[in-house]
Amino acid sequence: MPRFTVLETSALFSNRIKYDYLFEMEMWLKGLERFFVLDCLPLSPFERSHASLKNYVEEVSVVRAGVAHMAMLTTHLLGEGKEDLASFLLYLDSQVSRGAATTGSGTVQRRAGTAETELALVIEKLDDFAKLLDELSRTQFLPLQTYFSLGRIVLGTLKQDPNLGVLFRENLRPVLDRQSKLSLHRVLQTVSEPSQRGALAALFVELFKGLRYTELIRDTISSPATAKRALLVFSLVKGESESIVSYVRKRFLPRFPESSPIAEGLERLVFSMEMEVRKAMEVELVDVVLMKDPKLIFARMEDASGIVRDLFQQSIIGLAETFNAEVDGRALFPDYSTKFEQSLRLRDDLWALTAVSSAFVKSPDRKTLRVLVGELESFRRGSMRHLMFKDWSLFERFHAGFSRERPPKTFVPAAHQFEMFLRTLVREVGKRAVLSAHPFKFPRLEPLADAEPPPA
């Protein structure tokens, strides 16, 4: 886990300096760094195993959009109060140099005098890279090794910059609202061991930072012109989630006895982190970089951001409840949807899809087929995220099958299998502990005759 050197409410900022600019600048720089790591790209397992055959021209277009946006952010910083910015840069220098004598007024004045010039050079570098990347994005084919070489050149130059380089190495804390601070303070007070309390606080900061990333993702994808740029942030989320999982397993989990409630809670957090990020990166975001339809791009990215947002919210609340059962999730997040609510909605939607499938089997015409495909598409974009990841592929296959141009009656056997599959899922979801006091009360459909089980 990285150390945090800049406090969330720094006295170095005036009203003219926007903390959000710096936080966002750090996010885009680190997202750019992760986007040149193969494991952090949104690829399917098959694409990852054949990565050397892939064309990376579209990925270069995403990088160009990110670099151009960073140039704009730097322009905003240049237009703000330069004395405060110089003080901030001086503060970061003091954190990095550790012990260097940088508190004299002469040092501040010299730094303030050169801040405008330094930022102008940063903007020039970013603009130059944007132009080069724009030309590369128009080539016919860009192989993997060339893509990696490009990343080493761009990142190496940016990291050597005295002002941008520090944002690769340091970490800005996300700003928390008052209610979240109070709730987390109560959780931390329940941990008596100072080292455990510090480790727990660092983990909370990382989770809240990930949640802040998802908020910026939603702002980015709201415009078709900027939507694909959000892939840089998804790559950052992928890399940061791996750091969180590694930290919990190697440094935090060993502090507690095996099979203890806290150890089990941490294991759940690790499992959810791995599975949910995998859903977003290996299912929802695959091939988004190649898409041209703005509506389809927005739908896929909105689903992926919803998965990641729910993950960080549930991880924060689950971690807080692991150490303090009195924590109320709604106090932290007013729009928080509990596991009970998610499971209840999932069971309702599965049963509604079962009814639609049954209606098509009874009356296989184009109208009932359109209703079935529409409901299935709606489910894939909604409640399917609350299913086990292993069940996703079957829904994808059924949706692809029902969407083919065939006479409706040819789909009856597949719809029959799909209905059996849905009934099984309804029973499995009903077995969840959170629904133990809420048995299934929907009216039964007519029993199905024996049929082939769904394909594996």
C-alpha cells in the first residue's frame, strides 16, 4: 500500500487552487501508466493470451485523449494562483527529499518565480505528445512491442519532469464528507492495536480513493467525445485493486487468527475485489475501444462503472461492519443498496424473465420473441451483475442465440432450456442467507417437461 503524504485538507491551498485538479491529474497520470501494462488492459482471457497478434492503434487513441486532457488540466492550474501552487510543489519536494532544508522563504520565492515557467513547459510536453500520438493513431497497424516502446518513452519523459514526476510517486488523499469521517472514526476506535488501526485506516483510504475514481469515470463517460478516455481510469482501478488484494493477503490478514470473524470478512473483501473487477475488465469493457456507436459505448461503460462503484461501496461497508457491527451503510452512502435488496431484486427479475420465456414457449411468434430478447438485454444490463460470475457466460450465449435471424419456432428448444436454467437460478438465489426470512412467494408456472440441461 502506498504512503500518503498530502493531507485531505491542506493549508497550502487557497480558494483559487482547486484540489480536484491535482487529484484528477494524479489519477490520469497513474491511469496512463497502468494502460501500458498488459494485465491492466480490458481484454478477454483469449485476447490476453494472443496479445502479440492484436492491433493497438485504438489504444493509442485513448492515450492521446488522456494526454490532451492532462494538458488542459495543467492549463487550469497555470491560470490559478501561482504562489499557492509554488507552495504546494515545494511541499511535495520536501516530502520526497525527506529532510532537505526547503522551508526558507528564499526557496519559496525562487520556486514561486519559476512555477509559471515550469508549468508552461509541462503543457508544451503534453501537447507535443498529443500531436505525436494523434499521428500514430492513424496508422494501419501498431504491434504490441511498439506499443510498449511508446509507453516507455511517454512515461519516462513525464516521470522525469520535476512537477509531474512527483504525482507518480506520491498519493493525494480523497476528500471525505463529515458523516463518513465520523463513521470511520468510530470503526477505527474499536481497534486497540495501533499497528492494526493504521493498517485499517490505510485500507479505508484506498477504498475511498477507488470510489472517487468511479465518480470521475461517470463524469467522463457522460459525453461521447470523452467516454473512451475513461478506459485509462479503469486500468488504474484494475491495478489498484490488485495492490489492495496483495496488501490484505500479505500484510493485513496475517494479523488475525484464521477462521476468526475478521479474517473471514477480509477474505470476502478479497474475493469480491477479484471477481467484480474481473467482471468489469474481462466482460463489460472488452472491445469497447473498438466500438463506434456512442450509445453502446455509454451502456457498456456505465455498467462497468456501476459494478466497480458497488464493489467499493460494499467493500467499505463490509470492512466497517467487520470491525464494528453498529455501522450503518446508509450513513456512509445514502444510495447504498444492501445485499438483501440486491438479492431480492435479482430474484424478482429472474422470475420475470422466467415468465417471459415461458410465454414464448407457449406462443412462439415474433412478438413474444422480441419481448424475450428485450427482457434478456435489460437483465444483462441490470441485475445480472449481482449473479455469480460463472453464470454470466450462459446469459451471453442465450442472448446471442435468440438475437439471430431465424423463424421463432426454431428457438423453442433453446427457450425451453433457458426456462429450466432460470428456474434453477431462482432456487439458488433463494438459498442466500439474506433471503432466509423471505421465501419465494410468486405464483408457480406450469411445470416443464424434462429437457436437455443448458450447455456447459
